[in-house]
Amino acid sequence: MSLDRPVAPDPYELLPAVGSFTVTSSDVTDGEQLPMSVVHDSAGGKNTSPQLSWSGAPEGTRSYVVTCFDPDAPIPGGFWHWIAVNIPGSTTELPAGAGADDASLPGDAFHVRNDFTTRNFGGAAPPQGDQVHRYYFVVHAVDVDALEVDENTSAAFVNFNLAFHTLARAIVTPTYQH
């Protein structure tokens, strides 16, 4: 089954320009197929968030938000897989599995609800036979210690707040097709 639709634009190119810095991962690679460890268990994977390391954030960075977004989901607004907010500015890495329900995020960081309706990382699970999906793992360098959100805040509202507080973004975009 192919849904024969155009490829969505890079969602971050549609936002006001901000600086950039570097994110790397021992688990995922830009432009390459996700390993099964990062695929949702409903699609035969292990549903584990990847290891992410970052460097070069701009001066003034006081915290980070880490997200994973699939703009290629067959719905108008794409699909949010992970939103971890209020990660301390001294943090430069999240280990694999940091998106688990019982994971201990640094400082006062926490997860908000993703589009699976859970407060954790939800791995890739595109419809079988659909086009290749891109998964934007983004580390947002933020100019405040904490966004004024709580665990029940929607992904849309977190991103609305990020529009006013993001100094720079570091992005790695692996893909997945089931």
C-alpha cells in the first residue's frame, strides 16, 4: 500500500531561522534507516530512544528540549514521537533509553505527552508499505531554565513556546520504512 502523497517539507525550514550546533548518535545516522531498537514494539522493534550527544550550543543556552517528529505521517500535522523538556543546560548527552517511562532524566527534566498519548519515547511505526518516513531528532537550545509547561502540555504548545525561546537547533534525521 502506498498512500501516494508528496513529501512534506522540512518542518524546521518553515520556522524563523535560528543558529545551529552539532548532535551525534551512536544509534542513529542522518539519512539512514533506523535500527529496530528505535522502532515501536507494535512494528516489531524494541521502542528504545537513541543515544544523543551534542556540542557547540550557543552562549546563553540555559536548558534543552529534545524532540522526535515524523512530518511524513499520513495525517495533516505529522506525528510527535518524543518530547523531553527542561533538560539542564549543563547536559550534553542522553543515553539510549532516556525516553523510557521509568528513565531518570537529568535535573528537573520530564516528558510531555507524545502522539501515542504516552509520556515517553514512542518509536517509529509508519503504516506498512507507506513511503519512507523521516524522523527529526532535534535538540533545541533554549534561553530559559525551564519552559512553563507541565507533563500534560501538548506537543503543539511546547513547540509554540520553543518558537520564542530557541537559540539554536541540532538535528539528526534518520529514516524508516516498514
